[in-house]
Amino acid sequence: MRTRLMPVLIAAVLSLALAGCLVQTTIDAKGGGTLKAEMRGAKNTTLDAAKRGFQGPGVTITKATMDADKHAVIEIAYKDFRTLSQLGQFNNVKFTMTDDDKAKTRTATAVVKATKPMTVSDEQLAYFGKDVTISVTAPGEVTSTNGTQKGKTVTWTTPLNTILGGTETTYTVTYKNSGKPLGDAPTPAPTPAAATPAAAAAATPQPKKK
């Protein structure tokens, strides 16, 4: 990330308040894949603002909806898992993918760290949701992970205040891979102003600072 999915796959005050959300991603054999995020935006969030958080190089938005209560569903297709770090929605998340040629495995990792530790109030948790749930479905047999595994799918559920508290949160999964080796990671694009932490904070109710 019902969410009630960071997605991973998710992160600090996240540009669109990706809090209490569900993020689901399916990785393909080439290192690309699809991602679906279900989340609740702040009361002044628009669908266009939600979509901007998921726009970036090698990414196509395939579905975007938001209801009157600000529950949004965004679905994207991406060409390279590593480029997800360049999306405004994940500006506090570092996505990496590495190959182990000897073991014939590939490891996908997302590391989340809040740049400015915060604590979300009970009122905000009631609105956005208290947990972030992430699930990753791998293209091959999962050989190791720090999440809960069921077949080729791994799931993590992390309290929002743990993610926002400043500690580093790591999500990682290693799976069998017999495809071609990964090429070099794409060159990061300049971070747009709308994706900065300041812009993110302005778009959401402000949590209490520690």
C-alpha cells in the first residue's frame, strides 16, 4: 500500500500524505514492473496533485482516481525499479536493485528515512491510517526477505509513526533470477520543486515535531 500500501514499497510525510496506505508492486524479469498505491490525501489534495507525485522518467500512469473523501488509487507501469526514487511521492525512499551472478539471484531494496523526524497525532492517524502496508511480488522464487513471505509475494506492515520517527526502515527481497544482468541505473533527474519536503509539508496537516 484498506490501506488502509509504502509501497514498499513509502515515506515520510510523503508528498501526497502517503500515510496509512497500501502499496503493491509486481516486478518483472527485466527489473521493471507495475505499482498500485491506495491512499488518502489531505483535505485540500486534488487528483492532479496525486498524479504529479507519480510522474517521472520511465513511468506511465495507467489509472488515477480519487473519491469525495480523498481516497485515491494510482496505478503506474515503470521500466526500472531503481527510478522509483525519482518520483516525488517517494522522495524519502532509496530504491536499489542488484544482481548476484554466482547465486543467480536479484535483490530489490527500498530504504525509507524521514529527513525531519515527526510524530503524527492520534487525530491524523484516524484520518490517514496508522500503518503503511507494502507488498512486492517477485518474478522468481523468493530466497530471502525481511518481510512476511507467501509464495512469490512479500508483505510488510509498518506503523506510520515508526517511518516518520527518523529511524531508517528497510524493505528487501531476494529472488531467483535467470534473465539478463541489469544495466547501469538511469541518471537521476533534477528534483522538481513540487517534490521537495517543504512542498510535501505544505500539502498535508502538520504533525507535531519531536
